[in-house]
Amino acid sequence: MAYPSPIVFDLFGVLIRKQRSPDQDRLAELAGTDSTGFSAAYWQERPNYDRGCSPGAYWSAVGASLGLSFNQGKVEQLTALDNESWSNVDPSMVRMLYELRRCDTPLYLLSNIPDPLFTFLDARHGWLAELFEQRFMSCEMGVAKPEIAAFDKAFSSVARRHPGAVARFVDDSPSNIAAARGLSIVSHRYQGLAALQAWLRDSDEAQELKA
């Protein structure tokens, strides 16, 4: 079945698996601290990294929260290990993307992502540039989900490209889904491929009935 209306996908937790606890443990070990304290600092400073601050500024802020200081070499090591920890692709989802493109479904990407990770993934996974008509990356926009401005930038652009179409949004984060639904964006919280496929079929049939 074709899914003709545009679909805007989240990246991490949908197309690429989320970072695992062992990855955080390795980062903490490299930083020279315990995992619990490291994790708190890592996530506390992450929104600014996602919005485009440099890796040096990010790891400096993480270190400051922990009473640590990282030289340039350590920053580069932490950045490389962090990038690797966010690169575990879900092949079943990538296959689905190719299937959707064969059905001429316009695909878009809206992701919170720091610039070094975006560059790293683009170099490793060609499908990221191949499959999406446009990619809305927080590090380039300067705003991150669930900020309303992030959705405005993405969905206003999609609307201009597809006048009259109802764009759909897929994300695994409850807060992002709540923000999107608050803007009347047709949304699905991703919790597995089968449920997503069923939702796409149902939403497509609903749009056909309205046509």
C-alpha cells in the first residue's frame, strides 16, 4: 500500500537505536568519573549541544559539572566515542524507508542532533542523505524538540512543499509527541515497526475517506 502524504521521522529511538547504558559507562570511564554523575552532567548539557554548541564547549560544560577539565585530545576522544554510541541503525526501519520511497512517499527527518554526530552519521550511512527530501537538524536550526520553533520550522517547510497534504510525524519521545499533538500535527509514538505500519495504514485510509 502506498502512503502518499509526507512523513516526518525522528532519528534516534526510531531509525537509529538509542545509546545504551554500557556506552555511558565507557564514556564515564574515559572521562575519569563514575557513571551516575557522568550521566546526569551528560544529559543536563545535551540540549545546548543539540542546538549547535561546539564539542569543546559541550564537554567543557560536562566536565565543569563534574569538577573535571578535559584537554583537546580528551575532547576528541569523548566526541568520537559518543558518536559511535549513537550509530546503531535499525535495519528493519531502513528497509521500511526504502519501501515508502518506492511508493513515492515524501520523507523528512526532524532530529535533535549535535553537529559532530550529524557529520559522522552522514559519512557512515548514505541512506540519510539519499532518502529524505529535507532534513531538519537541531544543530543547524538552533532549536530542538520539543520546542515549538523546531516543529514550526520543519512542518511549515513541508507544508510549502506539499500544499494541502497532511504531514504525519513519528517520534519515540512522549514529550515530543505531546508537543506535536498540541500543534495539531498527526503523530504516532514509535514503539515498534508493526504498530507503526498499522498506524500508517489506518491514517492513510482515514485520509482517503476524507478525500
